Amino acid sequence: MTRRLRLGVAGLGRAFMLMLPTLAGHGRVQLVACADPRPEARTRFQQDFPGSRAYSDMQAMCADPEVEAVYIATPHQFHAADVLAACAAGRHALVEKPMAVTLAECAAMVEAAERAGVVLVIGHSHSHNGPVLAARRMIAASAVGAVRMITGLTFTDFLYRPRRPEELDTAQGGGVVFSQGAHQLDIARLLGGGRLRSIRAQSFAWDPARPTEGAYAAFLIFEDGTTATLTYSGHGHFDTDELLGWVGEMGRRRDPGDYGAARRALAGITDEVAAKTRRAYGPDSPPLPQPGPPEFHNQFGFWLASCEGADLRITADGVHVYGDAARHFEAVPVPPVPRAEVLDEFCAAALDGVRPLHSGTWGMATLEACLALLQSAREGREVFLRHQVATGD
């Protein structure tokens, strides 16, 4: 019988809702506990997962002897304290991106995990997506020559979804750079080998009603001279799902006629915090999803890796390879449940001793890139990085 990792969940908000199909359907995890300050969310969790325990705080859950590992899906500013609590209790930790909001916090998290001898994995990020990993394997195998240039383009309605006040405050980890740039920078670093040398960027906050970064453009240079050009906008106008056949970020088909839905919905909201809470897990959440494979992989916009021997275009179902004389498509089978690759990596590390790709040092390097992007935009100059690690280090 397959050994299952007994998992507790810290934070039953929107991030947990998005990971719920994975957590509920993955064959190598068993949800045994939760921690959340909302009693109605804890009650729903125990109804959905009979026999589980529910706690109002992280420390109490980590003291539960049945909990071997924790998935930390609390707001960004709490990630560091929650990881430290998990490590102090000897629990493995899977923490949502961004890893934290300062490099000092990241360093403390890495050190605590090493001292406790537990696994620390950073995810979900879209660099876990199957087609992204497939493109990286092609590059690493030298099947298409060295990668020289990477282009990432993502346009969404992120800024106009219901937000808590701190999600619109950059100092607390708000804005698109921490929440969305972490995805883009992680994908670019994975495709490019990990070791960034510098970033030059400009960010934009052109809607005074949403007082944080809503868009950015960045130029990245890797240590080997590879470059990446990244553009992101969360202003709800053009949507790059149009370039992917109207397959949405979560791997589900979208209706192109539903243009402007996020802005329309937000305009009708009088209490944005309450609206955000309604999107979290609770008594009105839909029934647990039935386990089964998704129609498509998750995706994060348009991606093209230009290599010496071919261009690789990453889509929601595979990788298009444009070679010197011909082009072909490499299909990537969808996982058994959405985002299974995240828990595959975490369980392999925690249960089988396999070194994780998205380790604490990897997550710290991605946060450094996020901070460098913001610094470059603020100071109008190229910013050099010092904490980068190679893919697989």
C-alpha cells in the first residue's frame, strides 16, 4: 500500500481553495488537520474530511502527533512565522509563494529547516506546470541547444478580484510583483538555469483606486548571458488566455464572451473584505471536487524559449518545437489530479528523500528577483543579485 503523508493545512483561504482538488485527490497525502481562525471554515473542513482535527492556530496544529507535514496557505506576511513554527515542531513544510516578504525571513526559514532536518518546499508556482517542466528537460538534455532568450507575457484581471487591504499594500507583500511576478520569475529562472545576474525593470500603478503595482516590464540577464523579457499586467483588459485558445490559468476552458467580469463584479461590491472572505473555504463552498485528471495543465500566459537549435512555445497541453527544418508538438500528459506535480515533489522529498527542485534556497532566489524588480523600478537602475542558485542545486 502506498505510504501517505499525513498533512495539516494552515490557512483555509483562497489559496487553499485553489489547491483543494489536488490535496483531496492526490494519492500520497492524507488531510488530517487544519488551522484557521474562522470556526465556520474549521467546521466545514471536519465535515469534508471525517476524523480530521481542527485548530484555531498553527502552533496547536503542529503539536498534533498525527501531523507529519503542513501546507502553509496563510497570507504572505505570515509565511515566515508559520514555517518557523512547523520546523520547531519537526514538521515538513510546503509553503505557498512568495516564500516570504524579506530575504532575512527567507534565510531564517532555510536555516530553521536545515537545523530541524525537515523538508522545505516552495509552491505552488507555475514552474511546477507539466509543460514548463518538459521544456526545461529538453533544454537540460541539450536536445535543442542552449537556451539564449526567454519571452514571458501574461495579462490577467488579477488587480480587480476582491482584495484585503494588505493585498493592495506592497510593503506587506501586496501587488502583482509578489503574487504574480513570483510565478513569472520562477518560470524564467527554471528555463534559464536559475542563476540570474541582474534585473532592469519598470513597474506601474496607474489606477489610484488600487494603490499598488498592477503591471511591470522587466529585462533579466543570467550569469551565462541568457536573457529574459517579462511583461505582466493585471488590469483586466487584454487577457493572454486568448493566446492559449481560451484555456484559463487553472487549466479549464473559459468563455471569451465573459469579457470584463472581474471589473463588473468589483463595481457592485460594497465590502471588499467580505467579498474576499466569501471566496475562501467555508460553509457555502461547493462540494469537494471529484478526483480525476484535468482537461489541460495549468498555464501562465505566453512563453517562448529561444534556443540555439529551436524555439520552444509552452502551452496548456505541451510544447511546440520549432526546429531548423521542421516543427512538431510534444504533448505532455495531464496529471491524475490538477497540480499533482506540486505534491509529487513534496512527497518525494518528505517520504522518499529526493532533493526537491523548489527548495527553500530556490524560493529565496525567486523572492530576491521579486525584490530586485521592485528596487529597479523604484530607483531607475539595473540591480544585481547575490543569492541565486542553479536549477537542481
